[in-house]
Amino acid sequence: MAMRNAIVVIVSACLIAGGTQASSKRRTAQDKKEEAKGVKSQTTAPAALNAGEDPAYKIGPQDVLKIDVWKEEQLTRTVPVRPDGKITLPLLNDVQAVGLTPMELAGIISDQLKKYISDPQVTVSVAEINSRRVYVTGEVTKAGAYALLPHMTILQALSSSGGFTQFARVKNIYVLRTENGKQVKMPFNYKEAVSGKNPEQNIELLPGDVIVVP
């Protein structure tokens, strides 16, 4: 009898231990699943945030816009902004775009489409920014037009131009800017700027500025 009781106790202990281990494995698997879900959400969220555009951006000539009309593939398309500031869309013909934000333009297109479509859902995004450019010319290895990024300075623009040639007079660089219909020349000494002297000369650039490296 004593031996039988001992066997029962041992079997019960084994069953309890096995159940505890199985439960622990289930919890571990569930924890790993939750961790994986958390990691996935953490890695995908920043991408969604980075994909957003500046809501205050004003559309300019030669920009390229992507017009999405939900469930209307024939109206969804990518269109350039003409020099006159307009885009051409089916049903609507010419629509003024320059000077508007993408959201404002989407609202105008949506309102005009209501004559033809019930409750149109329109999204406008800027596929290419071609209206905001600065130009670097002279003794640089990659002279040309460059997209004007927010708060871009002279030094930042020069860093995009591939460096100076051996003949560059980096102390005599200047920026040409049109103000009130007149061209203004603003000197820039590269050596002083990189050494921290006269930091005020490293100004923020405006659309159309020309950096000349003599």
C-alpha cells in the first residue's frame, strides 16, 4: 500500500511538472509572437512617417504631381505642371495648380469632379519638385541645377557640386539673386565659412539663386 501511494505521488508530480512546462512553453511562444509583432510595428511606423510630405509646400511650375482618384483608374495619373501654372485632367480640362498646397488642389479637383462622380476621393502628392532649384556654376566639378532643400545654405549647395577644381578662387565666390527685378551680388568666402569666421555669410538660399565659383 505504501509503495502504491508513493507511485501515485510520483506520477502526480510528473503530471504537474509536465503541465507547468507545457504552459511555460505556450507563454514563451506567445511572448515571442507579441515581441515580433511589436518589433514589426516599430520598424514599419517610421517608414510611414518619413513618407509624409510637407503640408505647407506650394506647388510650382514644372513640378510633377500624382493625382489619385479612389476607384477611378482612368482619372488617376501623373501630370506635369505647365509653365502657365495649370495641369490638364480628364473631364476637368485645365486646373490651376501653382500656388496651392497638394491638399488644397485635391479639394478643388474633388469639388469639380462631383459633377461627374458621386463623392470623389482625391489625393494629390508631389512626385518631383522641379520648381525650387538653385544653380552652381564656375570652377566646380559638377556644375548645374540642384533641388532646393528646406533651409539649404551656400555650403550645403556647394557640397552637392562635387568639390572645386584646382583653379577655383574659393575666397571670391558669390551668389547672384534677383530682388525686386534687380540682380544682387552677395560675396562668400569659402575658407572663412569652413573655419567658422563670418558665419552670417553662409545664408539660406532662395529659388533661382546662382552660386558662382570664379
